[in-house]
Amino acid sequence: MDLTTPYILNFCKGTKFYTQKMCCLSFVCNVFIISWLGVLFSSFNSQFNSKILLGLVLLLSITNLQLSAQTIPETIKNANDLLAANRPTAAMEKYRRAAYFSAKKEKPYIWFKAAEISDTKNLSNFTISVCDSVLSCQSTDTLLVIKTLLLKIKHLILTEQFTKAEQNLSNSYLVSSSEFQFDEDLLLLMIKIYSNKPDEAEKLCTKLSKDSLAVKQIFSEYMNLPKINPETAANLSALLPGAGQLYAGFPDKAIKTFVLNAALFTVFYDLSVNYFWYSGFLSIYPWFQRYYVANVKNAEKLSFEKRKEKKDKFVTKLIKFVISKTRNK
């Protein structure tokens, strides 16, 4: 393999060695290096033939392609393995290579396969990005477009991009499709709950399940759940380190935070009494930033997570209820 191609043809790996684009690239880069060598040799040997030069170019191009190339299925397999290893950036590059060198009709299917795998890994931002790649291919396969839109909306909801999710639900493909109407209604139900619109969610749920009494009972249980306010958690932790964590429902983390901050303030008090308060403050300031300020931020983060966890459980329960009622009809 010559010196030029490992750098120039690296992004071409993932396609068959006889792909036209790869052949052209390999030919061009080998022309440069062999031409340079030809000039060098011809300065020593006047009999150096241009036909020999061209033959060397072609020979090295074909050899390089055979050594460096992969097939498109091999590249997709590598991308799947990278995604399974939780390396979405590297996987995205592999999928991009495979899609770039595949036929136009195959591109959206390659991207959609990537979206399905990333969906199983709960990589929401990656899934949204890949779904956009599917839609940008402008496929004529209506079923593929609808499935992609539904998958994208699901992950827009999970990343709390509710406005974008509703905008995608009004897409002409989904509006004109009656086959996936139930899936669209479930996604709309999720949007209403996650965007804190319980009244609208209850009406939609009643419409889908046709069981108003059961729906009212489920929603009354949800409304009676203790509400966790992240701002309250942060304020409590600011007043007493660990109190916000305890409020959010993490007693083990509350004890740990309280002990660390108590030790910190003990050191500050000791230095202030024995030396000077300013010296004590300078000594503990880095630890103050690390433990006290972080304790406030941590309490807020934990309360967000706890609130989302409760909401996720409610949404799961509600969707299972709606599906069971629909199947029984």
C-alpha cells in the first residue's frame, strides 16, 4: 500500500473496492505519488517509459483498494458494534460512510436501522439526529417516513422538546395516515402529561379508553402524589446541606452531604478562632465550592430526576391501561 492513501482513503472504508468514487480517489492520489517518483527516476534514466508509469498507477490503485476497503454490510456491522459499546459518535461516522457510498434508495434504510438500534440503547439525541438523516433522504417509502417520524417524536418527548414534538405530529405524512392514528394519539398523550397539561391528557385518555371512571381514578392518584419542587430542594440544601437530598427522597446521599459539609464548617470555625477568619475562609474556599455549592446543585438535579421518574412510571401505567382497553374492544 502506498504512502498517500491511508490518509486520503481512510473515509472511504466501508464500501466495495470497485466502487466508482473509491477508484477515482485511489487513482488520483496514486497519480500524484507515482508522478513524483517518475520524475525522480527519469532524471537518472532517460528510457523511463510513461506507459510503465501508468501501469504502476493502476496496479497500486487496485492493490490499495483491495487491501483497505470493506463492504457496506461490514461497515454497518462495525457501526452496530460501536453503538452497542456506547460509542455513538464513532458509530455515526461509520453509518455516514455506509450511507454515502450506498445507492440512493438504500440510504434511508441504513439510517433507519441505525435509529432503531440507538432507540434500544435509549440514546435520544443520537436517535433524533439519525431520524433527521432518514427524513433528509426524501424517501418515497411512506411507511418508512411515518415510522421515522414516530420514532423522532418519541425521543423529542423524552428530551422534553414538546413544541418540536407537536410540530412533527402535524406533519402531512402523519395527518394523512389512519393506520398509525393510535400511535399518534399515544404520543400526544405523552406530550400532554410531560408538558404538565393533566386536564387535556385526561380528556384524551378518556376518549381513547372509553372508561371515564377508571381514567379519573388513575389521574386522581397521580395528582395526589407528593410534588417535588427542584427549587425547594435547592433552597433547603442552601439552608442545611443534605436537607434538599432528603426532601428529594435520597436519605443516604443526604447523610453523606451533611457529614462532609459539617466537617468543612468545623475546619473553618477552628481556623477562624485560632488564627483569623480570612485565613480560614481562604483555606476552605476550594472545598466550599466543591461540597457546599455542589450540594445545592446536586439537590436540584436529584429532585428533577425523582420527579421525572414518578412521571415516567405514571405514563407507563397510563399507556398500558389505554392499550389494554383498546385490545379488549
